[in-house]
Amino acid sequence: EHLCNKIAAGEVIERPASVVKELVENSLDAGASEITIEVEKGGRRLIRVIDDGCGMGREDVFLCLERHATSKIASDADLFSLRTLGFRGEALPSIASVSRMTLRSRPADSEAGMELVIEGGDIRRAEACGMAVGTSIEVRDLFFRMPARRKFLRRDETELSHIGDVVTKIALAHPAVQFRLLHQGRKLVDVRRNEDLRSRVTGLLGRSLAGELLAVDCSGAEGRVHGLVGPPQTSRATTGAIYTFVNGRTIRDRVVQHAVMEAYRTLLPKGRYPVVVLFVEIDPAEVDVNVHPTKHEVRFRHQAQVHDFIADAIRKVLGDSSW
Ligand code: ADP
Ligand code: MG
């Protein structure tokens, strides 16, 4: 059991940012409307994610540390119509097996919460605690007793920038949810609840950028593409400014990426990238999200159609604009 968890951790948990992603996605699955992420030393010393979601009851806090104890799939058929972000029941046991974890959780129908202290996957302590409804998971000393894994971690600033990237992507996809990211007490991300996409983009990527973005919204037989796209003459010459999502999941997909660049082909100077925040909604049966354990990759049944659908949607808006 422990060994399985550590092996799974090797697949799913690459670095502090992977922990942040899994914990925040769990918070979203739990229906949280406020999520606070605190990190120290690029996340290697501490990652703490606090949410106001549904919380877990007394038995569930123990259960969630068991491998494949997901509460999110009732049957095999559910796998094909995934609405929640998690579904493997692997993340928590994996993270717990390679860190010192303190898990606190309280559901709405309980007066008190439960606190578990776990070290390398072993539960050291379990007791009732006072807390607000929701869940708080603290992960300290990631990869302790695993010098080989620790060696792969980069400088604190690099690990922190990966964390910032994860939080930015998730926050773009969930403009109704409040996100805060603090590093050693310093606020790096602070966006309010119930924002629309434009103000969310403004809050995350900067005012100068968001002001000039154009709205894309196109529906067809393939599904729907919507979001905001920026002018060709952008000062940000990085791919980092292209954020694409498929059915609410952040992805880096060749097909989608290519479609975006294709739409800008004649408009962009060489080596320049536009600012794009794009959501592709597509019949779950038409897309396989299970290509890679970290779920960054997807595979479309009809790649060419999806590609052209996206490129056309953006081209239409760019063509209508006055550039
Ligand atoms: P998965 O997300 O794939 O179900 P995880 O290992 O990430 O697997 O989580 C295991 C289970 O623990 C979840 O299915 C959920 O029931 C519970 N859980 C984890 N995090 C939270 C949270 N922040 N709030 C409420 N329940 C949670
Ligand atoms: Mg999960």
C-alpha cells in the first residue's frame, strides 16, 4: 500500500506545483467559493490550501487517504461524463506518502472538525478540532526522506513560478471563485468572487493587457469556443500568454495551440505570441482526457474539425476588428 502510493506519487507529484494543482482541484470539486493557498520556500517547505467547500465527515477524512477512495465516481459510466476534476482517488494518498501532512476538515452538519497528522503516509494523530466549515490541507517538507526526488526540484523562485502558473490557469477557468496565493506572507494572487472573465483576466494578467481583449464566442456542431483574445502586436512575447481549456480543464494541446497560432498567422510578427484565454466546450464523448496522469493532455476524436472550428472562431473576431 505505501509503496503503491509512493509509485503513484512519482507519476502525479512532480513538484510543489503538482501538489497545489491537486489540492486546489479538490477544493473546487468540493464546491469551494474561497480558496487560499499559502506557500513557503517555493512550496518545498510548506503548501497550505484552505477552502470553504463541503468538508469531510469523521470517517471520510480517514477514507480519503486510502488509495482509489474517490467519492466522485459512482459507476464506470461516470468516467465518460466527468464533471469533477478529480476521479482517480490517487492524489491525497500520494501526497501524504511523500510529505508531512496535516489535514483538517469539517462538514456543515458537524459542530467540530477532525484533524489528522500524517507522516510519510502513516497517521500519527487524529483528534477533533475547532474550525470553520471546509477543509485545510497542509503539506510540509515535500519529498522528505527522498533525496533523489528533492534533487530534481529547482530554485525556490522557479518552483514558485510554476505554482503561480498553476494558480493562474485554475483561477482563469473559475472566475466565480475567490483565489489568494501567498508566498512567505506576500500576496501574489488576489482575485475576488463572482468576477466575469474580463475582470478575472485583468486581475491575473494585468490591466494594460485585458483592456484591449476581444470576446470570442462561437457555437457549432463541434461544440462551443469562447473567451478573450488579444491584439497581434503584443508586448508579451511568450507562449505563456496563451491559456487554453477543454471542458474546464487546463490543457496544453498541440491541436488547440496550433489552431490559435494559425488564426494569428498573417497578423503576428515572427516569434510573437498573442494573449489568448480560450475555453473549448465539447461533448465529453468526443474527447479523451485520460491520456496522461496529470491530465494536461487530451485527445480529440475529430482533431481536424476541432482545429478548424477553433481557428475559424478566432479568425472571425480578428477579421472583424480594426487591426
Ligand atoms: P479524487 O479527487 O480523484 O477523488 P483525491 O485523492 O484527490 O482523489 O481525493 C480523495 C477524496 O477526498 C475525494 O474524492 C474527496 O471525497 C475527498 N477530498 C479531498 N479534498 C477535499 C476537499 N478539499 N474538500 C472535501 N473533500 C475532499
Ligand atoms: Mg483530486
